[in-house]
Amino acid sequence: MNDIDEPLPPDDLGHRVSEVFDLVGALYRRGLRKLEQDEAAGGVSVGVRSVLVLLHRYGPMTVPQMGRLMALTRQFVQRMANDAMDRGWAEATPNPAHQRSSLIRITDEGVAVITAILAREHALNQQVGDGELTDAELRACVRVLKEMLRTFDHVDVE
């Protein structure tokens, strides 16, 4: 048996990381379902929410830039951006760096929509762990998830 504070042997690590993937998958699916149910009244899909978050956080971006950040296809992000623009939550503006790729900018109405969504999510997130989670536990969780992302961004499986 391995000491709790020592790195795991590769075989044990592989099994434990699989457990994390299983939990993250379940969390992702339940989270999407919850968001879609909660946002159904406001008409904000998970994809449009993601576009609005990026624009709110980082400012105007092209569709290809958003696709790279979200690791999604340009076509999917374009559909989500179009949906946001159709609803008046975002708008296309000229891109001085590239004539054929407009910048997508969040509108004031889009800011109001995403701010309300994020506030509801924050209220729900405050309930996680019934107030028993420590900063150290959450830092460890974030560290592990970042390592998983880093590994799978740089590893090709044949």
C-alpha cells in the first residue's frame, strides 16, 4: 500500500485518474442538464452561455479564437455566436486584424444575461460540500484537473 502523501505507481495512478474521469463525466452531464433546465426559461443554451462567458471575461474575440479556447469546432461556436447575436446578446464588429473574421462583442443586454446566470450558478456553487470543503482540498482538485488537461493536450494516443 502506498503512503497517502507519496506519488502513486503508474498502474494505481491510471486507475485513480479513471475514477476522476468517471466523476467528472457524471458531473458534466448533470451540470449541463441542470443549466439547461434552469436556463430554459431564459432561453440560454449551454453553448450560448459559454460564448457569453468568454466575451464577458476576455472582450471581443473571433469565432476561431473562441473555438480554440473552448476546444470546440469553429462551426459549433459559429452557431452559438449566431444564436447569441440573433437574441441581441452579442454583435459582430469589424476586425482590424482580419477582414474576413469579424470580432464578436457582447452587448449590454448580453452582459445582463450572463451576469444573472453567473450569479445563479455562484449561489448554487456556494452550497457544494455543505461548507465543509477547505481551500487546500479545492486547490488540490484544481491542480489534478489542470494536470489532466495538460497531459491530454500534449499526448497523442495511437
